[in-house]
Amino acid sequence: MNSNPTPKKSPMTTIVITALMLFSMFFGAGNLIFPAMLGAEAGTAFAPAIAGFVITGVLVPILTVVALAVTGRDLQDLANRGGRIFGLIFPALVYLSIGALYALPRTATVSYAMAVESNFNVSGMLPTLIFSAVFFGVSLILALNQTGIVDSLGKYLTPALVILLALLVILSLVQLTAPATAPVEGYTSGAFAAGFVNGYMTMDSLAGLAFGIIVIAALRDKGITARGELLRGVTISGVIAGALLALVYIGLGLIGQHINNGQGYKGGAALLSDAALQVMGRPGAVVFGLIVLLACLTTSVGLIGATSAFFNKLLPALSYRTWACFFTFIAFLLASFGLESLMSFAIPIITTLYPPALTLVVLTLIEAVLRAPWMNLTHRFALIISVIWALLMTMNAQGWGSSVIEPLISWVPGHGYDLGWFIPTIAAALVGAVIDFAHHSRTRTPQAA
């Protein structure tokens, strides 16, 4: 019998392909604009600022994916460690923030800024509305009809985007020679903490909570199913994707640091478009804008799909298609207000979600390392305090009751850098751990006859 079975891909090839998929999911609109402006604004304090940025923009998202691989479950199951109410509200807010309320409309605003406005000098409400309508219309069609088009785009788009970004960075480092300027206010002292907090804005740590299960499913579909092998595959994929992200962030930051009058740009989109024009000419700038457009489009489709699938699971009375249409329409409306208005609306939500998200991920990894599934109160106490402290910090930053809130939270080290929640959360986790350990020791001790 003459058979020609299709050769299987090696596990390492599968892992590399998964790593590129993970990179493409993480690399969206904010991953372009924030590092470039950080480089410009941090100036001579770039090194500590980008180090902080890489921790929350690369390390934490990768650890998030690994944490989900440890549990083998989705975000809602992971969040249930904080109790039933937390397990319901927290995932919903995460999906809303990476979906219709911020990250999804941001894909359209950044695409417009880099593909249309910078190349064709077109601006105004009407062009923005038309572009957003077309952008989200195409996104919705692709999200509703999952025929492999997005996968095909991603297979070719990710290498093309990485190559073009590498070309832009290399040419910029050679041609853009403006000296680094003094850092702006906010980076003059505590540059590391400023970069750490700004890394929140990529949304990747929150996106990792939603996208991690996709990576796990992709490896399982390729035959990597054993628990240890799966965890190893996710970890290696994460390291590869994380290394690519870190290199891209550092490169984009260096462009912002060395472009002439970098601090004079309104945002990272305009800065990078101008840099592409200076080092690659008009054709290069147009191609760069189109690549960014496609990258944001595939991210948009993924966000619509992930968010709609979650809310369909939560409220199955409304179909996936209904949720997809609803969230797409909301994103279209918010995108019409522009990125700056969007950020002022979303920042309070994001800064409130990040402390409990980081707490949940770190404790899940500690639980796995210690093999201590009995850490129930450890999770609950830490998550309660992280949520309360994050809410107080957000309210204080917005000027809501600051006269009362500021004295309550300002005594904690790190408060001035928006990191005041660290110590109270660690203290709460330790109290819970002591109680958990005492209870575990009693229950596992055999009773005397």
C-alpha cells in the first residue's frame, strides 16, 4: 500500500509558530504608540523607564499566560479564587476594558492616525467616522465568519510586521542622531516606576488573561496535551514572544529618544509616522501605515471574538452574533471621540484592574510552585485589599474625595509612584497564608486514636 501521510510538525516548530501567534495577539495599537512616547519623554532617563515598562508590558503578560497554563482553565475559573462575586465582576470588567471600552476602539484610532492621517493629511470628524465605520465593518464580518482569513493574515502579517519594524528601528538608529533630552516631569525622579505604570497602558497583562486560553488550546490541537509538556510549550512560546516584544519596545523607545524634537509630538502615532517618513521616505511610510492597519485589524477581530464569546457564555440568551454586533457598535461610537478622550475615560478603569490582576497572577504562580492548592484565604484576602486599595488610588487620582482618601493611603511606601497597593496586598496575603497553613496543618494531621 502506497500511502503518503502528511508529515507532522515537530513540537519545537509548533511552539515557535505558537510564539509568533502570541506575539501577534499581544502586538496591537498601544504596543506601538506608548514605547515611542516613553522614549521621547524619558529622555536621558530612558534605561530605568523602559525597564519598568518591560516588566508590566512583557514579563507580567507572559507570566499571565503561564499562570493560565498552570490551571488549564479560563479567566473566570481563575478569578473564582477570589470568590464568586469577584469571579463574575472581574472577568467582565477585563473583557470590557480590552474590548469595547478601550482597546478595541483604540485599534481604529491608531490605524487612522498612522495609515490615513499621517500619509494623506486627512483629519476631521467626518473622515474619522467613515474610516471607523469601514474598519469595524470589516472587523465584524471577519469575526462573524471565521473562515481562516484572520489566521492566514496573521501567518504572513506577523513576520512582515517584525521585519518592517526591525528595518525601521535599524534605519532610525543610524539616521536619527538627535541627542537625548532632559526627561519631562514624571520621569525626572522615579523613572522606573513611571515606566512600570505606563506599561499598564499596553493592556497586555489584561489581554493575557483573555488570550492565554487560546494559546493553550492551540498547543493542545497540535498534539501537545500532557500537563508537563503543555506547560513547557506555553512557557517557551511565552519566552520567545516576550523576547520579541521586549526588543520591539526598546527599539521603538530609542526612536522616540533620538528623533528630533521628540517631546513636541502629541502622541506616539504621529512620532512613528514621521520617523518612518524620515528614514524610509514616502513609500516606506505608506507601507508602514498599511502594515499597522492590518495588525490593528487582526487584533480588532480577535478582541471582538474573545469578548463576544465570554459574554455569550455569561449570558447565553443573547447569541454570539448579537454580542459581536453590540460591542462593535459601542467601539465605533467610542472611536469617534478620538484616542485622547478614550484614554481619559479608560485610564481609571485600567489602573483599578491592574493591581488585582497582578495579584491574581503572582499568587497563582506561587501556589503552583509551592504545590499549595489550599491557599484559599491567601487569594481572597490579597485580592480584597488590592481591589480596595486600587479603588482608593483611582478615586484619589480623579479628585473624588481626595481630602479624605489621601491621608488614608499616602503613608504607604510607593504611594507617590502609584505603587502604594503593593505592601498592603502582600500583608493581606501573608495573613491569609498563615491562616490557610494552620488550617491545612490541622486537617492533614491524623487524629489520635
